[in-house]
Amino acid sequence: MSQPNDTELDDAAGLPFPTVRDIPFSAPFSWIARGLGDLKSCPIPSLFYGFCFAGMGLLVTFVFEHAYEYTAALTSGFLLLGPFLAMGLYEISRRHQLGEDCSLAPTLTVWKRNAGNIGIFAVVLGVVFLVWARASLVVFALFYSNEMPNLSGFLAQLLAFENIEFLLVYFGVGLIFATLAFAVSVVSIPLMLDRNQDAISSMLASIAALVRNPAAMIVWAFLLVSLTLIGFLSFHVGLVVLMPIIGHATWHAYRDLVEPLPAS
């Protein structure tokens, strides 16, 4: 696939602000169904990314096996950085929608199409992730100031709700960061890949999508978190299939939420 030339990039700079549509609250279920359809139509490149996600999850768990306070922060940060990591899946769905082949190779460098703006967005998500990781460690330190229990003891406490204050604070703080990341990333990267939109307009369009469609976005966020948790709780095996479905579904979310540019 050819990369945009200077003239194309100049034209992209003058793009109008994306027009956000109103959608029914049930729309996210159709996105998941269409994401599954993309996976079935393009299984090899889709599953490649699924194995990458599963491998990342396993690596985090293995490296920080004896420091689960770091594992918790990095695992939840997985959700924050997911939109950036799934760019190849968006491109697969875009190509499939246009009737092009589903080759893996063109998706590996798709970020080059709008590298500057995607880089700005990556920095924004990276900062959110780093601040969240630090906040996560602070919450652990506040509630386990003497000695951290071992992993089995910690999980037993959680399952027995013996430290309900920790759970409330940890998930409360995490919800703030997750909401922020979700708000700016609903359609950001698909917009930047599909029409070379600038990073600021893309993030503002994502926030507009959330504000205009709160019910649908709550359902969408619930599905994202639920499917990701299922993937992790299945010892990361489920991520091989579920992450590609989520990535493809995100592309279809973008197509439903943002009005296409008028034909020239």
C-alpha cells in the first residue's frame, strides 16, 4: 500500500471536524458480531495479533509473578493502551470492508500513514498509563504498609472481601483513569488511520461520541472490560480470539459513530 504524499497530508490538515452520529444503545452488540465476522473472514492476520496480545499478557504475569502489585497495574493498563496496540486489527477491518486482501504485512506498518498524530496520541495514552501505574502502587502502599501478603493470600482476601476498603479505592481510582482513556480513544485511531485526521480533532470527536451516546458507550465499555477479563481469567488463552474481535469491533464502532466524508 502506498503511503500518503505531501499533497495528501496537506489536504488532511484541512479536513472538517468529524460529524458524530447518534446511535442506539444496542449498537455495540452488532459491533461485536461484525468483529467476529471479520475474524472469520481474515483469520490468519487477526489471530496473529491475538497471539501477540496473549503473549504480552503472559509475559507480564511471568515477569512480575512475585510482585502482583505491578501485575495489577500493568494488566489494567492493558485496557488503557489497547486502542493503540490494536491498530493492525483496525487496518484489517478497513481493508476487508473495501474488498481488499487481508494480508498481514501491510498492517504491520500502518502507523506510518499518520505517524505524527498517532505518536501524539500514543504519548497521551502513555502518560495516562504511567500516572495510573504510579497511582496503583500508591494505593497498594496505603493499604499494605507493613507487609504484602503472598499472591494466594491476597487473592483469598479479595474473594472473601476482607479488605473491601482497598477494593473500593483501587477500583475507584482505576475507574477515573479508565474513563479518561476511554473518552479520548473511542474513535481516535480509526479516524487517524482512515482519513489522516489530526490527533486533537480525533480525541475531541471521541469525547463527543461519548457525550452524545452515553448509553451505548456504557454498554460498549462494559463489553470491552468483560471480554478482556474473560481473556485474562482463561489464563490468557481467550485473548487469542477475544482481542481480535474487540479490535475489529472497534473499527465498526468508528464507522457507525462518525459520518463518512462526502464523496469528492
